Amino acid sequence: MRILFVGDAVGRSGREAVAASLPKLREALRIDLAVVNAENASHGFGLAPDMAAAMFAAGADVITLGNHAWDRKEIIPYIAENPRLLRPLNYPPGTPGAGSVVVEVPGGRRALVLQAMGRLYMDALDCPFRGTAQELAKYRLGGTVAAIVVDFHAEASSEKMAFGHSFDGQVSLVVGTHTHCPSADHQILPRGTAFQSDAGMSGDYDSVIGMAKDAATMRFWRKMPGERLAPAEGEATVCGVFVETDDATGLALRIEPVRVGGRLAQTMPAG
Ligand SMILES: [Fe+2]
Ligand SMILES: [Fe+2]
């Protein structure tokens, strides 16, 4: 299976770049399954229903959120009706929406997409490790599902690497989101799970993690509330990872980073 995961689309610049790039990336890389994190699509905070609909229309099979899941309240009824929009599975029981979904992929295959959120320097949620293990116990990689994609939304690279190793051999891909900086540690772990600690954001990198740099920088100089943060509006770099898996085992054959447009060094998987 050919899988594309795209990291946090930030603001108008990010979401428009993702919408414009997705059809091209899907075609160029012959993508079977595309997952996009869009927790920052709405002016940096949350996701509005019309933006989610546009992202799905552009070719996202599944959209994931994160700690900004509820910043736009209108998403609450929408997530209840749209199972392909995920929020982290380790929110408390009773939280709207779901943390995982099984989708049909061309060729009669099925894929599980799941999101969990880390706890180091993040809100105190239920345990993402135990929650993920419980969810994975319902499926068999290479059996009931041909691939399993996990978005681990977390701040600390230590927690992300520990999470990757915890599920090595049980899922096709563990990719981090939330830090908004692409990491260069993409690899296939010893038991066959593709891993990258962070996909990076899809946004303007002449910024502070996607937000206009002047106001965001002053927050560090002056420890007092300053200007409202707003997304940087320059050309976005669409960042993500491409993974190819073996349908028989569900394990990864290769993982390569994707960086298209904007300021970052460009990279595209070779065919
Ligand atoms: Fe984010
Ligand atoms: Fe986040």
C-alpha cells in the first residue's frame, strides 16, 4: 500500500497548499491512502467544518486533529457525523468523535488509521500507550487490515521514540505531529514499522511554528500577553512522509520524507 501522511496544515497558507498539492501528490506517488493532520487549519487553532470538507474533497481519506481539536466548536457536531475525522483516542470516555477508523482502500483492502496524543509537556490525558495497545488488540496487521497508520501527536521526541518502539512490528507507520518541525530520523524500525518523530507542519516556515514571527517572538522577550497570534501568510511548505508497505505483512518497505513548496529544502520520493 502506498501511504501519504501530511503534517499539521497551519492557517490559510497551509490548508490551501495542502488542498492544491494533495491531488498532484496522490497522482505522482500513486497514493492509496492519504492522511492529513489539520488541527491548526483555522487561523492556527482548530478546524472548521467547511475546511474539513474541502480537505476531504482535495483527496484526504482521513483527517486527524490533536490538542487543538476543539478550538472551533462547530467541529463537535461535524466530528460526530464524520468518522473519517479523528481526534486522539486517549481523550476521556464520552468525548465526541473517535480516535480510530477503518477505511476501504483500492483493491478491496482495508486500513486502520489511529491517533493518540502524548502526555509529556501536554495535557494530562489517559495513557496513550495503553489506549493504543487496547485498540490494536482488535485488529491483526496483514490479516484483518492491510495497513495501520498511527499519528502520535506529541511534543517530546523521547515519548515519540518510545511509542514507536512500543508498537514496532504491530503497525505500518508511526509518525509524529504537533512540533511543526520535520525531523530527519525517518527509518524502518527493526521489526518493520516505519517511523519519523515528526512529519513537520504544512505552513509558512518564515514563522514561529507557523505563527507570524514578530508577535510569537515577543512572547519570549516579554513574559506578558502580547499581540494575538496569527498564522504567517507566506508560501507554505507541504511536509509529510511517504510510506510503501507490503500488503501481506502490513510492514514497511520504505519511508521517505516529502517537502514541497515554500522555504524548506525540497524532497520528493523517487516514484
Ligand atoms: Fe499542530
Ligand atoms: Fe498540536
